[in-house]
Amino acid sequence: MDRQALITGIVKIFIPLATGSVIAMIVGTLTGMAFGLSAHYTFFFIVIPIMAGGIGEGAIPLTLAYGEILNTPQDQIFAQVVPAIVLGNLVAIVCASVLNQLGKRYARYSGQGHLYDIKDNVPAKSINTSSAMVEHIAVAGLIAISFYIVGIIVHNLIGLPTPVAMLFLVVLVKLTYTISPKLENGARTVYRFFSKAVTYPLLFAIGITTTSWADLMAAFNLANIVTIVVTVVMLTTVGFFVGKWVGLYPIESALINTCHSGMGGVGDIAILTSAHRLQLMPFAQIATRLGGALTITVAIVLIGAVS
């Protein structure tokens, strides 16, 4: 991704993402209450988990904190929040597909994978997309692995989730021109390979092996389903209109908000694949990882205050 596009995009997605999160929390909680659920249960066990950033970096740290505060076994709480996360991700995939169809019908709302009008914000110099040398591709792959290892070290030292630490590191490297253009081109080739050749087998494997179908079926009651659907749809809708207001393409802005309700990185892949906009992955990861971390922090503070 172009450096200027990254800087501008990060700044611009904050407003629709934050606004959508707050409104989705309020409307989702009110919906659950309208269907007979308590405000406490709806907010902390349905709405918050949807936007917590998935299972590994969302549900697990969230339920560990819940367990300590509520003096309840973590596995018991985990079983309560997983259905909302899984079903929320499913609704997000459907919303992404609908947004893609909306973009085809009303082209003026779609950036075709661009978050905003790049000709007004990105320097005229084009990005080199020529074939990278084999050694550059290999080194780029090793650098990616090194980023992940550093993320693990940061996690062990200060407890910051590994993907979040890795995300901070990659953005910092990009903003400071640390990686040479040749290696960036190699990384671009690695990314194109995985997005085209690995995405669909990965989604199939995830669906078969890790999706908790029993937990998903446990969430199929009217109150839970309506609350989850309203929360995700509201998050998406606010992203559409607020994104348009701040100068983003509404379809792409809505998709970034939708990714905030996905199951981590795998959820982002599924959502963006459904919308045929995998090029939005850097922004989706920011929404999922950083948005999820902030959501968990707010939830822990609030549940500690009311318990």
C-alpha cells in the first residue's frame, strides 16, 4: 500500500469506525432489551463480543477478564460469547455480499476497492507492480515471519496480543521507509499469491475444522439472532453514511466497519472475499485488531465498574 494512502486512510476510517461502534452498541443493547434480555447480558455477552476482534485475540482475553471480575470460570463465559461471535461473522459476510451488489448497481458509491479517491491524495508516481526477483520474494517472506516473531516476544513481555504488536510494527516500518522498494515489491508478490491461491482453501479448512457448529446452533433463538443482526447491520450502515460524510467511498467505508464485527483475520478474509475487495485488508486488520483491543478495554472497565 502506498504510504500516503495508509496515513490518510487510517485517519479517515477512525470517525466512521468509532461512530458506528458506539451507535451499534446502543442500538444492539436496546434491541436485546426489547426482546426480553437484560441490558447487562445483551451488552457484555452479545454486543461486545461481536466487536472484540474474533476468538484468539478477542473472546479469550475478554472472557479471562470477565472471569476474574465476575468470579466465574472462564470456560463457562467463553461458551456464552462464542455463538455471538460466530453468528455475527456470518451476518457480516452477508452484509459484505449485499454491499458488493449495491456497489455494482450504484457505481457512484463504490471505490472498486479504493477507500477514497486516490488521485486527489496519492502522489502521481505509480507503484511498481512488476515481477519481483526471487530473492526479494524470499527475503520479504522472511521479514514477515520476523515481524510475527517480534510480535510473540512483545506479547510475552507486555501482554499485547501478537497480531496487534505485529500490526503496529508493520505500520511503523511502512511510515518510516525502513523497507526498501524492492522488498516491498517482493512482499506485494507474496501477498498476491496468498490472496489468490490460499484464500479459498483456507476458508474451507477453517469452516470444516474450527467453526463451532454446536455453539452456533445454541445461538439460534429469536432474541439473540435479532440482536446480533441489528448490531452488525447498524455498524455497517453507520459506516456507509458517516464514511460518505468524511470523504470515503461509502461501500468501502461500510466494509471496514463490517470487518470490525468479524472473527479476527480469518473473518476479515471471509468478509472481504465476499465483497471481492481483498485489497482493503490492511484497513480491515486495523479495524479488527485495534478496534477489537479498544472494545475489550472499554468492556473490562465498564463491567468492573458495574459489578
